[in-house]
Amino acid sequence: MTIAEHFYNRMEDIEEMMIMQDHEGLDNYGLSLTYNPDDDEWVWLLSWGGPSEEIVMIGRGNNAKFRYIYKDWFTRKEYGITSPMEEVALKTLFNDWFNCEELRDVLQ
């Protein structure tokens, strides 16, 4: 399976929970959500071990960029998310569902 296929499989799950307004499902979907102030990025860790997966939001608001990272033992692959539909879904997830904009101000 390619890294893009891994990402789109994850997005199918995430978008379905968003459409169904499944807050509890999304809250339990990932392992952690952490903020790195040095790089101004949020890391949503989805799985750990072999493989490890995360979605990273870099920046703020409409200028935020996203990437999906897949680590399997001794390899690390990164997928830049450029699809407008996926970017809108992830901006909505990080900013509206997870309240990253508000939390960022508190954490700094």
C-alpha cells in the first residue's frame, strides 16, 4: 500500500466521524494531540509502534499546511496534503473540533 493510500484510508474514517458528528469517536481515534511551539505545529498521533502514523498541522488559520507521516520500523515516509477537500476537512478538525487555535494561545 502506498503512503497516499494509507492517508486516504485514515481520512475516510475521520471524515465519516465528522459527518456523523461522532465527537466521542474522534476523541478516541488518535492517541495524543501535542503542540510544538518551536515549530508552531500540532501533531495528532494516530498509532504508535510498527507502524506509527501522525497528521501534522503546521502554521495557523487559512495558512495552515498539513502532512501525513508514516513510520514503519526503519523507514519514514511523508505525504504533503494538497487536496483542497482534505485541507478543509483537516482545518475544520484541528481548529473547530480540537480547538487548536484557542489552545495554542493558552499554551504559549
